[in-house]
Amino acid sequence: MSITKETELTGMKKASEAVASTLKEMRNYAQPGMTTKQLDDFGARILADLGARSAPYLTYGFPGSTCISVNHEFCHGIPSDTRILQEGDLVNIDVSAELGGFWSDNGNSFVLGKDIHRHQQLVDASKQILHRAIYAIKGGVRVSDVGHLIETEAKKRGYKVIRNLTGHGIGRSLHEEPSDIANYKDRFNLTRFRKNSVVAIETFISTISTYAETLNDGWTMVGNKGGFMAQHEHTILVTEGKPVILTEMNGVWN
């Protein structure tokens, strides 16, 4: 969406604060021995207390309030009573929601407890690349140029990007135009970021895979060659200069 009046900006800020605070609290709450369903239930209570509604559930009928993916699961992991979190797991939580007619989205990959499986380097790369990508965005910049930046930074660090997962416009619904903010230089995409538009920028940084494939449960995605992936995401307002990071309070960069 494009922000055209102050009430719209206020609405986007409230929705973004709801998803950001939920993501931060879920990250802090997660611990070894907990099921992903327990973690999701905790997040669901926070969203409800804030008056927000789960976006994946509203939009797609997703069987959970948030997406929680563990280790070889790249994204869209279904919260489960049987999936027990373990020390050193690579965990991704993606929280998106609607509040007052406005939608916002954010995500965070992190190592649970001690980094016994050496995932932290991948996590740090994803966070750092997201930071660089976001601060390269302003009105008039080509979407494909930001994708090129993300892929170049990933390659510098010895990683790959997932080519069929993208960031997207957001605001009055979960997914809006521009619908394909890719993590690589798509030379066919001539779209430019527009001043005052709201977009969700995501990194999908992978150890060996370049595509994500859906498992038989119809939701969970894994790498076409296996391995691990870290994802980080912020919802931002594009300006003529530095973007406004609406979900900054999630503490991803802390």
C-alpha cells in the first residue's frame, strides 16, 4: 500500500508494533524441551491481547497462529505438539497479523541456547544482509538491484539465496504489489520501489539449496538440496532517504 494520510501511517505502526512485540516475546520465551505448539500458543495469546489476528490463518487457513520452522525446515513450519525444541536448534519464527484493517509481517531466525551445531554464522549473515538491503532502499531504486545486493553479499560469505521465496508489498492485505522482491537480480523485473509505499523485506540465506520445496503436509518448505536457511524480515516504509523500519522493535539486530 501507499501511505497517503497520517491515519494510515498510525495504523501501520500499530499493526507493526503488534507483530514485532509478539516476535520478540516468542523469541525470549522459547527454550529447549518446549513444543513448537506451546510456543505458537504463547504467541497467539499475545496477538489476541493486542487485538490482532493471525495473517496466515486469516489469509490461507494456516493451521497455527505463527509459522515456526526448525533446522532443515526453511519456512511455513506448522506448530506441533510432537516437535520438541532442542538445545542448538536453528529456529525461525515468522509473525504476521492484521490489526484495525492494516497488515504487517516480520521474521527472525536464531539459535536456541548454545550454538553447538554452528548455525550462528549463517544467522548473523542473514541479519547483516537484511540491514544492508533495507538501507539501500528508497524511492526510485530498482527492486532487482536490491536483489542483486542480497545475492552478492550472500556469495561473499559463502552462502546461497533461495530463488523462489521473496519479500512483498503489504498494508491492506498480507501480500500486495510489488509481489516479487527477490533475493537475486531478476533482470526481467523492472519495478522500482515507490516513495511512501510499505513493503516487507526478507532475506533467505542458505547453506547449499537454491530453491524451497513443499513437503506432503502442504505447508512446510525445505531446501531442494537440503542444508539450512536463515530468514530475517522487517516491514518498512519507503521514503526519499532512509526507510522507516516499522517492525524495528522486534530486536532482530540487537
